[in-house]
Amino acid sequence: MLTVQQKATEVQRASDQLLLQARSALDSTDQFFQDEGLDPAKVRGAFASLSTPEIESEAQAQLEQFNHVLAREMAQKRAELGLAPEGKSTSGGVKRHRPMV
């Protein structure tokens, strides 16, 4: 059975891999447009003109809502696993040596 640290490392590794795949896909997008005889900058400009401030603000609101739900779920999972809330240390820091009397 995996420990919490091992699970966290596994999740981190998977997310790093997904980011690499996303970056690779974005890089290949420019090549795709060039292969089709299109200027990638013009294509991005055409799609950018389709976006409106309302669409961007709605997307931002949805992203913030998603992040809020994610943070709440993470806090619940940490509580279920008996872990300290994020940002809190379970240790009291460095303990000073106390001489025996």
C-alpha cells in the first residue's frame, strides 16, 4: 500500500507529465498551421478576436470556482487522512535542548 508521500509524489509526477504533453501539443499546433499553409500568428489573432471581455470574465469566474472546490476537497481529504491543514506544521519547530536537572 502506498504512503501518503508516495501518492503525492505519484500525483506530482503525473501532473508534470500532463504539462509536458500540453506544451508539446501547443508547440505542434504552430507546426500544424504551417503545414496547412497558414500563418500561426494570424490564426491566433483570428481566434482572439472571437473572445469578448464577458467570455473572459465568465471563464475566470469558472476557474476561480473550480479552484475553490478543489481547495475544499483537498482540505477534506487531508482531514480524512489525519494530516495537518495545508500551511500548518504538525511539529512545533526545532526543540531546544533542555539540560536535565
